[in-house]
Amino acid sequence: MKKIFVTICAVLVLVSLIILPFLIRVRVDCKSQYGDCPREVLDRLGSFNGKSLFFVKNGVRKVLKSEFMISDFSLQFKLPNIVQTELLVKKPIFALKDDKSGNIALVDKDGQVLSEASGTVLPTVGVSGGLPKEGQDVGVTNLFALNIASGVNQMYQVGNSRIINGTLLVELPGQIRVIFPLEGDTQILLGSLRLVYLKIQEDNNPGGYSEIDLRFKNPVLR
């Protein structure tokens, strides 16, 4: 009898574990590393509130996997009826600006466009010919230019630059224009700029230079 009782209890527990996810009605709570989740994600997850745990877990996973702005996520059921969702959200660190339209695309470290904006304080590179759409990649050349622009911004607090005729143009304090190539070693180019610009500043620019050209093996001053 004891064996039968234990077997029945085990079966009942197993059946409960199978059935309960279909019976429990839950709501979704969402947090990210920045606190609140992005509004567009919250709107999509809100549609799952009041539905079964089984349906919600599967549906939320599909939604989050389709969101290009999310790099990782985790789900956890918390009693009595909460599905806790933790997101790792991608962060924009540069911006591309269409010189013609003025539209701005916010870009993450890997070169993916995360969103559009009307303005930004991020290091910005002006381009012609339109911008990639949300979720698209800016391309190797633009990403290289963005990394250069970010480095210049960190050193000299210059927020804007432009791609013109296959080069990146930056205006530094003291009316010094810098010409960067759109390929090469980012750290070597930024290091060369620092050394040359420092020398010009230390000597109070006796040569009256107004341009540093870094497209060649040795920097050219004009």
C-alpha cells in the first residue's frame, strides 16, 4: 500500500508540474542594466500579461530574440505570478549624421544602428548618401571613421567630423584641420595625431600650420 501511495503521489506531482504552467496566469516584469527596459520592448511584452506561464515564457523568448537592441536576456518565474525578465541592452556610443537631411543614426560599438534621433551629444560623423536603417550595419568604413572620431573626442572634446572624398576631416581647436584615411590602425593614427598636435601647440605653431594630413606613412603639415 505504501508503494502504491508513493507512486500515486509522484504521478500527481508530475501531472501538476505539467499542467500548472498552462493554468497559472502571469504578468511580465522587465528590467535592464540601466533600470527600465526600452519603451518599445515594454510595449511588446505587455501583450503577454494575463496569459498562461507556458505561453508567456515561449512568447517572451521569441520577442526578445527578435529585438536587435538586446544582446542577452534571462527569464525567471517568481511566485505568485511574475515572470521576471532581465535584459542586457546594447548601448549607442557613436552617431552617423546625414549631411543632407540632418537625420541621425545612433550606433553601437559593433557598428549596428540601434535607433534614430533628432540630436545627440555622442561623437558624430557626417556622411552623404543616406543612413542605414535600424538593425542594419554601418559598414567597415563608417565604423572605422566612428572609432577615429570617438578617439579624437576623448582627447580633444571635438564632437563632429565629416567623411569627404574618401577621408575623415576633423577640425581641432586652434583652427587645425586633420585629414584621416578611412583604413589603417586606429591607435597608430590617433597616437600620431597626439604627438604632432602637441608639438604644434608647444611651439606656438611658428610655421603657421593649419592642416595635419595623416594619410601617409609620415604625417604631413601644411
